[in-house]
Amino acid sequence: MEESCQICRKAKDEIGKSSYYLFESEHFRVRHSDETKIAGYLIIEAKRHFLDLSMAKPEETAEFGEVLAKTTKAVRQATKPMRVYTFSLAEAVPHFHMHVIPRQEDMPKRYVGRGIMSYPLNPPLDCQSRESVSLSIKRAFKSL
């Protein structure tokens, strides 16, 4: 764990709280974003602190493909999007994490495709909506 890392600190704080993480594997955790109002916007976080996949251990890279596929399927099953966007930047928080974003049909055109990068971070999704979609996604994970 890296003490100065926001993801590492949050994971340490949330250990044992079953509602925060929707899925967990040996090397990765999946949670709903609490930074935007897009229902079903998930973040896959590496448990071990590293910046990008070039720094991942072979067992982490082997598992990551499976986790990404399962996460994308769970988002699709629970939210029925037109597309599912995935990307990793690790600029704001230098810890490997992958954004998994469902793009619904009613998404304003300016946010479609690469425009998703300019989607507002505030206001966040209200707690009730986030809990509802998170429960649906948890169920989807269990069915896969």
C-alpha cells in the first residue's frame, strides 16, 4: 500500500464493508464511481499499487482480461447501454485503475465517444440511484 495514494487509502478504509465493492478478484476490486452521475460507471482498481499494466505482475495481467470482460458484461446486463467505454489514464490518481462507462442512448452528443472525457464530475449520482444500480450490477456479477 502506498500511504499517499487515494485508491490505496480508500481500499484500506473500506475493507470489511461489503457494500462499497461490487466485485473482487485476487488482484482487482470493482466499485461504482462516486464522482459522476452516470449510473453504472464502474472503476476497476488494482489491489497492489502500480501505475500501469507495464508494471503489473504476470498473474495480474492474466487476471485483468477476465475481470475487464466480466465487468463489461455485468454493466451491459444491468444497464442495457448502447456502448461500454473503457479507458485508463492514471493521471489524477497514479494507481492503475480502469474506467468502465455505460453510454446510454440519451447521452448528449457532446459526450459521445471521446467527448466522454469532458463529462462533468459533479453533481454525483444520488445515493439511492447509485445503490440501486450497484445492486443490479452485483446480481449481474453473480450470474456470470
